[in-house]
Amino acid sequence: MINIKMKIVKNFQVVKDAIKHMYETSPAYFIMDVIAGIFQSALVLLEIMSLQTFFDSATNFVGGAATFANLTTRLAALMGVYFAKQIANGVHNHLFIVFYHKSKGMASLKMIKKFATVTPESFEDVDKLESYNKAERGAALIAPFALTIVALFTLYTLAFVSVSVYLYQLNPMFVVSLICIFIPSIISQILRVSLFRKLENQSVALRRQVDYYEECLTDKKYYMETRLLGCAAYFKDKYAKSTAKLNKLVLKTRLKKNLGTLFLNLVTAFGYLLILLMLVNSVINQQISIGAFAAVFASIERLYRLMDELIERRIGQAATDFIGIENYFAFLGEAVQAKDAEPGASKDIVLQNVSYAYPGGKQIIHNIDLTIKLGESLAIVGVNGAGKTTLCRLISGLYLPSAGDVLYGEISTKKIKQEALYKNTTALFQNYGKYNMTLKENICISDLDKPCFDENLDEVSKQASIAVNSTYPNGYQTLLGREFGGTDISGGQWQRIGIARSLYKEHDLAIIDEPTAAIDPLEESKIYEDFKEISKNKTSILVTHRLASVKTMDKIIVMKAGRITQVGTHEQLMNVAGEYQEMYQSQMGWYE
């Protein structure tokens, strides 16, 4: 009983949040939508009453008890109501379309703002990714859901109540029979909510699989490889199987829902037939007029269509959408760890017994102790999978240790505000951004507080070996990438732009994590030397497997299986038999 009560309270809160979101999106449009709904409900009753007076007038006119002028007046009133109804429907539909796009835009902005508080390591958690996926779908569903709830009270409920009062005056049994018609429809939607809630939870992983395999088949970054290597057929098969599983799950749910709806619709049809028989009997016994018969018949048919529209289409869709909206507000309401410390002036970075495991995964970093002096240049080397990138993310504060602490001075990264931590840090990781914007924007976005003058761009472009005038037809205004009709450039050129972007930002800490795979070893060494020069007297961390680039670094650490196995300068490590010496000697031929 307590769980049911808590569930009701939780569901009510979701409805409340959705309506609040719509009001905050545009109070003026919200009020206009409410007024339009009330006006439409009034037109429902006016239409029925106008219909009755018209048929009564027509009957009286045939019997000689009414004039032609009276008949035409009643007809004009009825036509006026019909015209007003069409205008009101058009206005209401226009309000919905405008409101929908405004709501979707605001919901997306709230999502973006919330994502700014999400820790990068959350994207390594499969459960978190699924919840984000659900929330993104829910963001687009708030407007139809909330406006359905508003219409439930302003249009449908008012129309149902006013017409029920009208019918009660004619015969109380009409109202009782009318209620019996709609009870099965309500039960049908309760069944629908239950089934589609279960479907949403069961299908989210399958939907992500379908989207991923579709991306592998159609996205530009996979297209050439999948065609050239002949693996398109493999992904097509995976896509087909995942889609078949998803469709099977959806069809199974819809079959259960449709069978239940069929039975309940039969009950509704029986109740509808009963009302018609009562109407015919009332006319025969002269309990109601021909006009009242026509009006009641029209009102029942009108209400049935209204309630079918509300329950089957709008509430039915709202019931389906509710799960996504619930996930959206749950995501926005996720607690954010309070972090208010400021690191202050740049200081030493100290790792104390740091260990790290990815969410739901095995431990990657094991009990690392390391001190990085202010202004020191540090190289992290080791084979692939040694934990180099993960260690960099821990040092930068992108990830928080599972055990131990990363200290900036005496303050743990667990307590420092993200924006304060990242403010004086620049980085270039292996998976750097390739933004479909101008060359100028691609470089300047790393430091928006810094004036983006061409002379500043010239300096970092030279350091990153970017030939602006000879390579880019419109100089810094050249649009990059084909997404918006720009210039397509090579992987090496994108890498140089990424390096320039990292150099452009004012920083006290710089992290470069093997972004130069498409650049030859000698060019890479030159870039690293330039990078070290510009980062002089600043703390810099370089991750690479090409050891010729690290000879001049102040300190080199060698990693293996998530642990530091060697520490020293190039000369010190070369004088000791070990992994560093073996790696360096095996690479000597690259530079001869």
C-alpha cells in the first residue's frame, strides 16, 4: 500500500513538473492554450444546443408552428457555431505547434546545462548511458504530454461535464449509460501504461544496439572502412537481427494491448447500442422531441469521438510518453556532488595511493604515488593498455579516484569545482574534436575569454606547423568539414589544428595524450619540442609511445598494467636494464 502511494505521488510530481516546464517555456502561450481549451469546450455544448433548437424549429416549421425566419435564424446560429469550432481548432493547433518547438528547445537547453555537471566517467557507465538515452527521448515528449493534461481539464472534462448536465435534464439514465461507455476505455489505457512501461525498460539496450549498427552502416566515419573491408554485410546482419528482436518485443506488447482493447471496445459498443435503444424508446413515448433526439444522438456521438480522441490517442500517447518524460525529469533531478573548493595559485600535483576502476569494471590503476612539481615536464610511456590515458584523466580531474587522492596543493580533486579545475588546464587527447566550423573558430574555442586576433592565431599556427595561406583557401575563415559544405582536410591537418587549439588556451597545466598518430616521428618530435618551449615554466604532461620525443623531459614514468614500474630521466632509465631501455632501443631505427 505504501509503495502504491509513493508511486502515485511520484507520478503526480512528473505531471506537475511537465506542466511547470510548459508554463516556464512561455507563460503567454500557456494562458492562450488554456483559454482556447475552455472556448472549445463551450462550443461543444453550444453545438448540441444549436442542433436541438434547429431540429425543433424545423419540426415546428413543417407543422406550421414556426416561421421561415425563425428556421433560418436557428440555422444561421448552428452554422456560426460550426465556423467558430473550425477557427478555434485551427488556432489551438497553431498554438500546439509553436508551443511544441519552444518546449523542445527549452528542454534541450536544460539537458545541455545538466550535462555540464555530469562527470566524464559517467559516460563509461552503461547504466548511465541508458538513462541519458531515455532522458533525451523524453525531452521531446514533454509538450504533447503536458498539453494533453491541460486539455484534459480545460477542454475534455468541461465538455463532458456540461454535456452530461444537459443529458441529465432529459433523462438521468443517459448519463449513467454514457459513463459505462467510457469506463472500458479508461481501463484500456491503464493496461497500456503498464505494458509500455515494461517495454521501455526492456527495449532501451536493444534500441541503442539498433542505432549503433545503423551508424556503422551509414555514418561517414565508418563508411569507407566497412565497404573496403567487406564488413558491411556483417553489420547489416547485426542490424537486421537487433531490429528483429526489437520488433518482436514491440509486437508482443502491442498484441497484448490490442487483445485487451478489443474486448473492452466490445463492451463500449454494447453500452453505445443501449443508449440508442433508450433514445428511440423516449421518442416513441414522446418523452423527448425530435430535436432533442437529434441533439442527444449528436452529443453522444460527439462525446464518444472526443473521449476516443482523448483516451485512445492523446492519453494513450501520453501514457506511452510518460516513461520517457519521467526519465527526463529524473535525469534533471540527479544529485550533483557539492564541490566548492578553489585550487588557487598553481601548485604541485600529488597522487597519494591512487587507484581507479571504471564503473562496473575491473581496476585499471593500482596504488600510484607520484609528485609532479610545479613547472615540471613529465612523460608517461608504456605499451597500449598500460593505463596511461586513465592516469592523465585522473591527474586532470576528469576522473575521480576510486581510492586515494589527487591533490592540487593540499586540496583533493574530489572537492574542487570542475570549472575552477579546468580553467587553467589545456589538453589534447587521442580522440580530439573535429568541429565543422571555420579554422579560426576551431582554434579559438579553447579560450573564449581571450581576444581572437589573427596575430595570436598566427603564433600558434606556426608552432603547430599549420600552413594557413597555402592550405586553406579563405585563410582562418575557411569552413572545415563537408557537413556544411566546407573544405575536407586530412587526418594530419586535423591533428595540427587540435594541437594549435590546445596551445592557444592560456594554461598552467598542459596534457598531450598521443594525438599525433597521423604525423611522422620527426615532425612529431618537432611539435613536442615547440610545445615544451611554449609550456616553459608550466607543468606539462606528455603521453606517447615514441620515446625519442621524451628525451628532454624532466621526468619520465614507465607504466605497465596500471602500475608505475620505472621513474627517472632519459639518461637514468637508459642506464638501467628495463622496459624503457628495451622500448627505446627497439625504436632507434625510426629516427636513423
